[in-house]
Amino acid sequence: MMATTHALAGAVLAVVVAVVFPESAAATTPVPVLAAAALGGLFPDFDLYAGHRKTLHFPVYFSGLAVPALVAAALSPSTLTLSVALFLAAAALHSVMDAFGGGLELKPWLGTSDRAVYSHYHNRWIRPRRWIRYDGAPEDLFAAAVFAVPTLYAYDGTIQLGVYAALGISAVYVLVRKPMVVAAQTAVDAMPEHLVDRIPDRFVEDFR
Ligand SMILES: [Zn+2]
């Protein structure tokens, strides 16, 4: 799934807290809390260039950390404690959601990879369910739009603007997702072999 889909899914967690607990920071100081939740949704994908879907993806451990953090936020409610808890919960949701997307291959629409996300707890890769076939698939944009609805409905101003920006970025990404790979394939084909050898395997192995 796209990073924006994950960020918007993370934001939904903050909306749920704001609706269920209208006294909480998610309702009274929504901008930092929503930002923390959205950032938690993005965070695991910062491992894109180093051990993608393994280095910063922890489906079990993030979930395990989110529970005590949520308890702490309930016992000692503040913008900070709730932001930390929602950051972790959103990162957990991201790591779990990746199992329902595509595999790790560079052309994930071909469906050849059996690696969706790594579980450090189980010491193995979880296989892709492909409910959303690959990041940037049309159904990925649909998921992003569905996740955007609660936040758009519950907030206005800066937050709404942020959500529309995320949807705009998603739509552009969906349009360029396959052409981008075709361009990369053309570039690798045209490149002398000794240059291709210097690029990390993960980025070129499927193109050779
Ligand atoms: Zn991910």
C-alpha cells in the first residue's frame, strides 16, 4: 500500500479517539495528535532503502508496544502521551496492513513474490494476501479515499488541507506507478553492465 494510504489509515485512529473521548487531546488539540498518528502510519516505510518491510516493520512488536502506550495515555492523558500512543498504534496498523497488500518485487502486479512484510517475532516473512494487489494500484487509491473520509468529516482547516494533499499525491502516484517502472527498466537495459553492478541488487534484480 502507498505511504499515503497508511498515513490516512493512521489518522483514522486519532479520529476514533476524538469521537469516543471528546475530552481527549485528539479532540482538543487535534493537529499534533493527528500529525503523530499520520507520521506513525508513514514511519515503517522509512526503511525503503535499507531492508524494506523488515528494518522498521514490526507487526507484532509495534502492536505490543502500542497497548501499554495506550494504557499510559488513558491513565495520564495529555497531547504527548496520546500522540506517542497513536504513533505506535498507527505504525502497528501499517505493519499489519502490509500483509494484505502485494509482495516486495519491483513489478508487484506480476504477483511473483511471497514476501509481504517481515515478522521479527516469528522470524519469517508473512506472505502477501494481495487484497490490494500492489502499492499504487487503483484499489489502493480507493482505500486511501475511504480512509480519508472520517478525517475530512471530523475536521476542517489545516487538517482537511493535509488530507486533500495526501489524496492528490496518491492520485499522481497511481498514474505514474507503472510508467515509472517501465522507465527504470529502459534505464537499466541501456546501462553498461558494470554500472548496473554498483546499484544495490534489490533495485535492479527484477530488471535483469
Ligand atoms: Zn510498509
